[in-house]
Amino acid sequence: MNELSRPKATKSARSQKPASEQQAQPSGQKQTRRVEMRVRPTAPILPPSNIQGNALMVVIAIMAFLACLTLGAVSMVRATASSWQSQISREITIQIKPDDGLDMDAALKKARDLALTFVGTREGTIMDESATARLLEPWLGTGLNLADLPVPRLVIVTIDEQNPPDFAGMRDLLKTEIPQAFLDDHRTWVDRLVSMAHTTVLIGMGVLVLVFTAMILTVIFATRGALSGNRHIVEVLHFVGAESTFVAGEFQKHFLKISIKGSAAGGALAAAMFALANMWQANSLATPESDQASALFGSFTIGMGGYLGIFATMIVIALLTTLTARFTVMRTIDEIDLIRSDPARSDGLSAS
Amino acid sequence: MIHFENVGLRYGMGPEILRDMTFDIPKRSFQFLTGPSGAGKTTLLRLLFMSLHPTRGIIHMFGRDLSQIPRPELPMLRRRVGIVFQDFRLLDHLTTYENVALPLRVRGKEESSYRNDVIELLKWVGLGERINVLPAVLSGGEKQRAAIARALMDQPEILLADEPTGNVDPPMARRLLNLFLELNRLGTAVVIATHDLALMDQVDARRMILTEGRLDIYE
């Protein structure tokens, strides 16, 4: 656009009112006029709130609540699984089955010493007869004489989790030196827990994807609804020379406000729920209900990481909503523009 | 400034609403566009505003062939044209000041940079006392003047007015006409679509008469 070619006379000439308007101005009243020169803070081009906007805010709040709840639950299960995993993988067990001619006490000591020769082991404890009897007490009762029964005996070896020993080498050495010995590194349990934790995380991610998809679709419908409800505004903006990016920016601002309010409400509700559950658990320690809940879900604490995750979810929801609204508006305005400008697609109702 | 050559337009598969339009709108010119209801005045204004593409023919706007201009560039070109509607099309939730400032706002200008210009223009059209008023409490004449002020805000090279006096009484129509004449005197080309013969008789200006899709021009 060539700015230089545009008439500049209007502005300077405006200082003189047209003759027709001279009489229309009340004379005097300078004080009143000075007061009226003040203008209110500029209102947004899109009206700030309506029923649709409030409904969308509630939907976004519910979606944010569900997303944060899912995120919190996943992080809780992961934390519980990882604590179980850590407890189990901190120890390995050497089991020695009784056999004819086997000196059990000597075999136990030998097994412990062999295990402790490996780098990554910390200490070995032989479970003495009384401890073994206590382990079996629930099934075999008290007053048990282990010499009468072919009960395997155990050596518990604690290991360095960060630098675990060579389990295969230890197993082979024990098999060679004490054929009755069997090394259990709890790998089966650990693998099961890891796979359970992974499955839980995958399910959680699936739920999150579903929640986000539903939210994006809701925002698309809401944006299209808002566009159609504010079509007169879009038309006026078109006639005053607004580009589609400007119109999209206005809708984007509108939806950003709605989504920030909605996601903040949903996220805060989810955080409050976790905090309340945590308080309930802390206040009802050693009660059957609390023990049952702890056994199933572990601790309801989601920690600072969990709360940061909830905050991040809120931000992601606000960004997703805003971007969805922007792209939907740009696309819809392009469609409107195409239809408006193409007489083959216009119905001609606006013509006279 | 604007040149139409053999322009024709039909909606869908219907008959041609406008046929063989060939005319110029020179700079600083003043003209009435008239004809019976349904003759295609609004359609022709939409073509002039680049809001509608012709079915055939060539339109040159400000020296450029409209068919060669990419769609994203059209808003920039539209900013050189001001348009006023019979139904005003003011936004009900914005004050007179905000409605009139809208063209500058969509151009991304800071409010402080145009506040005085908007107030000055509002005074010029006689709305200096109605700056902070919502359109709902403005009279028909005031709304029309606010719509005209909005169209003039960014100093367009041409002003298109669709039945600007359709909703006002004869004295107000006369005042609005004087406003358009004043504007034209300051250098803006003006096209007023109207079927108000009394209004046209008040000014010795070019008349473009649309009848059954054909245009006759009386200089």
C-alpha cells in the first residue's frame, strides 16, 4: 500500500467542524466537555462472557480435573511400584535345600562367603533356625524341629542397587560349589512390577490422550459456535480491514482467558483432592481403612513433582485451547471469506 | 482510481445480477449510485469493496488488477476504502469512541497514539458529547454519524455509503449529505448508494443509475 498516495488533508481540516455541524454543538460547557474527553479503558472486541463461554469454562475445568487426576494417579502408582521394586531388589536370597550328607551350617557359611566375594554385595545374613521357624510358623505352628523336616535354609545378601553384582556368575559359582544352592535375585518379581508400572503409565497416557482429544474437539465446537454467535463482529472487522490473523488473535485472547480460568479451577480442585486424601491418610494411620488404602495405592502424597505436573497440565490445557481456537478461527474465517467472495457459493441474500 | 471493464456477476446458477459494467471512479469524485430496490446497488458496492469477486470482467483497484491480488493482501487494500451501511453495523458492547477507533485498533496501533484523533473526528461529526455512550442509546442520526466517522477514521481514498440516509429524517439526511460533501471537498472520493431522489436533487453530482443489472451514467 502506498501511504504517500493517500489523502492527508482530512485530519488538518477536521479541526474545523463542517458548517452543517456547527449548530449541532452546544455552546460553552467547557467543564462538562473536559470530563467527557475521558474514555473508559478499551473494552475487548469480543464480549467478555456469555453462557457459551461459561459452559466451556466448566467443560475445561472438568477436563483439567480429570487430566490432573489421571496424572496424579499415574505418578502415585509409579512411586508405589518403584518403592516395592527398590525394596525387593535391595536383597537377594540364596536358598539351600537339605540333602543327605550335606552339612547345612557349613553350606550356609560357604554360600554366604562365596556371595560376599562378588563386587556389589554388602553383607550376608544366615537365617538361623529360630528365624526360619518363625517364617514357617503361620503354616506349621510353633515348636517346630527343623531337623525333622526337609526345610530349605536361607542366606539373605544385601546388595548395592546402583552397582549390583554379577548374578549369573554368582549363580554358576554357587551351583559348582554347592549343588543344593539356588540363587533367587527376585528378578521375576521386579520384572512383573516394572511391567505393571509401565502398563499403568500407558493406561494413564491413554486416558490423558482421550481427555485432551475430547477437550480439543469441545474447543473446536465452542470456537465455531462463538464464531457463529459473533458473526456480526467478524463481519464488522472484515469491513474495517482486519486481517484474519487479527480476528484469530481476538478469539485466541478470549479463549485463553476462559481456558486459564477453567484449567486453574480443575487443577486446583485435583490438587486439593490429593492434599485432602493425604491429610486423611496421615490422620487415620493404623486404621483398617487407611492400611487397606495404603496397601492398594501406597501413599496419597504426590509430592512437589506431582503438583508441578498438575501446574504443567494446566499450562498445556491453556495452550492447547488457545492454539485450537486460533487454528479453528483462521480456518473458519478463510472459509467465510471464500464463500462471501465467491458469487457461485453465495446465496445472494445480502444483495439488493 | 477504480476501473470496471465488462464486469458481470451472477449468484450461483441464477441470472446475471450485474451486466457489462464498464465505468471509472476518479479520484476526488462525488457520485450517487441509484436504482430501484433489488437492482444490485449493494452487490456493486460489495464489488467496489473487494468483498465479492465478479463472475466475469476485469476490476482495477488503485491501479492493480483485482484478479491478480492474493487473498491475504486484500485487507490491506480494503483499508483504503471506507464503507458505511444503512444498518450502521456498530458493535453494541463498544462505546461510540471504541467503535470509531476500531479501524485503527485492527491495524495494531496503540490507543494512546490515536485517542486525540478519534475524539477530534467525533467532534467533527458532531458526536463530541457522545464519546462514552453505547450505540443502544444513540439516535438513528447519531449512529449513522458514528458509522461514517468509523469509515473515515483511517482517511480512506474512497468512501462507499449504502443508503446512509435510509434511517434518518430529512433534516438529518441533509446534514449527513453536507458531511459527505465536506469530506469530498477535502479530497475523498464518495459513492452514495440511494434511491432518495430528494437527496440527489440537492446536489449537482454524477449519477450512476442501475436498472435491471445495467448501468447508465449521467455526468
